[in-house]
Amino acid sequence: MRHAPVTALEVVEDFSSTARCDEGFLQIRRLRCRNRRADGSHSTIFRVDVVDRPKLDAVAVLVWRQSERGLEFLTRQNLRPAAYFRSEKTPVIAESRQWLFCEEIVAGLLEPSDDGERAIRARAVEEVHEEAGLRVEVDAVRHLGPPFFVAPGIISEKIFLTEVDVTGVVATEPQGDGSPMEEGAVMTWRPLASLQSALATGEIQDAKTELALNRFLSRKVDAGQGA
């Protein structure tokens, strides 16, 4: 079902003061810790907050194809509440836009049942189909180096980067997951120069997208294929 474009997020209720830390999409462990040193001594006790979620890690997929314009990469505009609510705060450097939507590559959470390297690639296949309407085989998905921490000082999540060539694959209408968070998603095929420019200027400010592209291009250079 098509809806009118999303223009803002409205807070219906802020129940931060009454919600438990161990429930919800994100779970916060509030700990008191101390450093244990090699000589048996300890530091003073300090507080640590750790953010987890039931689905520990995620996979991101750099979807690409060869066309008459050369290499093209698929990006997707996603509704991002945390980025949007930056507008309620005062950043060090004033920002010229609101981040209601953020442009990034296809990504999704790994399920608790996912186990092993092949399961990561299989999850990538499902995300590409769900978010982009493209059906690829598991063996077509390749890893782009080791996983990386998002923000290891506060969140335990790692992201596994992958890539897949969809040249010649016919797209169908993406099904999505039906949640309000997926309203207004827009896909774009960007030529290489366009994606590099968007990352360089800050039009796209998504770390996994930039890291995936750089790793992908480095692999092609190492293979002697150029960019």
C-alpha cells in the first residue's frame, strides 16, 4: 500500500523514565566495574553502560552492477529516528539539514538462529531480496574483509560487510517487512563517481557504506581490474 511521503516524526509518548533497561529493541546493561591489573590491584569503581539487542550483529551488502554508465551501486533512503532527533540538540558544528532519512547500502540484523559464515551470506541474500527486490544466490555473495564494531565503547554490535554483483538480475517490487520504519524508502542506482562524491561532500554520512565501497575498490585494484 502506497502512502504519502513521510515529512516528520511525532513523539506520541516518551516513557524513558518508566521503561526498564532490559526490554525493548535496545537493551541497556548498567554496570559498576573496576579494572583488574596484572599485579592484582584494581582501579576505582566506575560506571559502564552497554547497549545490546537480542539480535547481536548485522550484515550489510554492497549491491552493484555493470551498466552502460560503468559500475553502479545501490543505495536506499531509510527512516532513521536517532539521526532525526539530533535536531533537538545543539551540535558542535551547525548542520544545514535534518536527517529524517539517511542514504546507505542494504543492511539487516542477523537472526539468533543464524550460525556460521554461510548463514551470514544467506542473510545477506534475504536482505537484498526484501529491501531491493533482487534475488541472488548465496554463493554469489562475498565477504568484504572482517566485521567491524560500530561504536565499541557503548554497543556490542559488529557489522559483517559483503558484496554481490546483480548485473542482469531482474528486480521485482521489494516486499519490505511491513513496519512503519520502512515507509518512504527510496532506492537509487548511483554511478561510482556519484557515490564517491556523495560520501566526500557529506551528502551520505554512513560509515558502513563508505567502508564497504573502499574495501570493494581496493579488492578490484588488488585484482588488477581497476575501478
